[in-house]
Amino acid sequence: MSSAITTSTATAAESGAKPTLLRIRNVAKTFGRNLVLRDISLEIAEGEFLTILGESGSGKTTLLRIVAGFERASSGEVWMGPERLDDQPPYRRRVNTVFQHYALFPHLTVEENVGYGLRAANRPAAEITQRVAEALDKVKMTAHAKAKPSKISGGQQQRVALARALVNRPRLLLLDEPLSALDANLRRQMQVELKSLQREVGIAFVFVTHDQEEAMVMSDRIALLRSGELEQVATPREIYSRPATAYVAQFIGHTNLLKAEVTRGAAQSGTLSWPVSLPDGPALFSLRPEHVRLAGTVSSPGAVRVRGRLLHQAFHGATELIRVECGTGLVLVARTATGSALPNELELEFSPADAVLVHESAERI
């Protein structure tokens, strides 16, 4: 792991000033000859909302299943406080999981679904009634306690699945893409509700998704997985504004990747040149589109200016993304306020401080 990635991988205690709940130490997992997870080390704080983000095949669900106890790690350890989890069966862990498919029993009512695990554990009837009522109240489903799953909406089914997990009073809740089956509007609504619920119940959530926007909206920290390795672990703001690698910069939002050559304190990328405090040699920079602006009649102090030809203008509601060819094959993407059509020839500018040094992303098998 590169030094940049190690530096960005803040511990849970550092990020939130809360005690560490879960420690994942050097976890690896192979399926046959296929290495799915490679030396994963990660800490999760009490009450933290941590999102494991990654594209399909990155290993995020496998990592979640190892914490839950549904898979055994090939090597490494998982600890909750002083207790080692990875040598315990799932039912012994104070960890519950909400899956992508909620798996509600269709013949049982909402309250019967929520109380199923307590009944299976032979808890007293009065205790079951009380805990089920508390769980349904937390997810605002008390009015639907007597309904069957087929009679409630997808968002309501998701709340029932959450209540069924919360009724067991876990210390850690794992959520494996639980919003992916919802339509876009309901999904956005449930993102807000889920974050609010997590704050209310005060327990740690580990949320798995491939959706970058979802991760940015909901998380205290994001752990970005790539081909079974942690690429960066940081707060949403940090991972966006200070990406450790080119892969992170491209995966989280839009960016301009500028390959440059540094010579005597200046970075040269095509027709662009700006001052840097770096040793001579090749360098790679990430420049977010919102930091590239249309140049005014008076240049900002120290700004880098470049003229170019408008290639494309895409409407994105309150903003537009424009692509501008700036000579020698260099194309800059800028985010501008939505307005009238732009001229074919225009001038852009950006501040050198907004060009963030990133590491090349190594090819991985």
C-alpha cells in the first residue's frame, strides 16, 4: 500500500473522537485461486456510519459477510472490543445484517416478522411485545404492525427489515445495498431517513454500496475498495477534495486528470503551466470541474488561464458541464452555472491550489 493511501486511512477513533468498536486486521480472502480481499485493515468507531464503496467485484460484500460470520477469512482477524469475532458463529456476534432482498416472511404480519428472531430465541412474550413495539416505533411502522408485507410499499418493507435487525439490539448493523431495489425518488428519501435513524439509535452502521452519491450523502467516512484492496479511507469531504490516487479522483465525481512534467518549480501539462513545490519529474494532478471557471475580463491573482474551443455543453439542472479543447489534445471539463449558449471560442482559468497531486493508480489483476 502506498504511503498516500496509508496516510488517508484514518482510524475510526481519529475520525470521530469515539472509541473503536470493530477492528479488521490484515483480512484476506481467497475463493480457490481467486484472491478477493488483500490485507484489509480497517477500524470502525462506536456510532459511526461507515460506507464500504466499490464497483462490482471489488470485494465489498465479501468483507461484509466476513464481519457477519457468513464467510470465513483466509487470514487475518476481526475484533469487537476485547472479543475476537472471526472464530465465533454468526448467532454469537452482536452484529445484524439487512440484505438487499429483505426476505420478509409473506405469511407473517409486520410485527410477527420483526419479532421472529426473538421468538426463535425463546424470549418471554411480554419482552417480545415490548421490544417489537419499540423497534416499529423507531422506524415509524407502528400503524402497519398488523399488515402483511404484500400490503406495504418497498420503502416500508425496508423499514420492517431494519426493525427486525434493530430488535435484536446489535452493537453493529451491516447493510448490504438495501436501497438498490427502490426507485430513484424513494431511494433519495430513504437515504435521509436511514441516516436520521442511525443517529437516533446511536449504533454503528456499515453500509455497502456501489453508488458514489449515496456514499457521499450518508457517510461519516468512506472506505473505497478496488480489486480487493483499500484505495482510500476518509471523510466524504476529504475523499472528494483530496483524493489519494487517480482512481479515487475518477471514481468519486468528475475530474480532470492532468499529466504534467515538473521542471524547476513549474508543472507543464500541454499548454498549461503553473507553479508547484515539487521535485523535478513527472506528476499527476486532479482538477475538479467546479474549480475550472470561465475567465472574466480581470484575471484572479495567480490564476492559470487558457483559451480553447467548446466541444460539448451538457445541461445538469442548476449547473452545466462543458468540455473545452485547449490545444495539443488537452480537454478540460468545467462546471458552470446554467445560462445561455456559450461561444465556440472561450477562455478558462483555475487556481494552482486547486490542482491536487494524486498518485498513479497501479494496474491490478
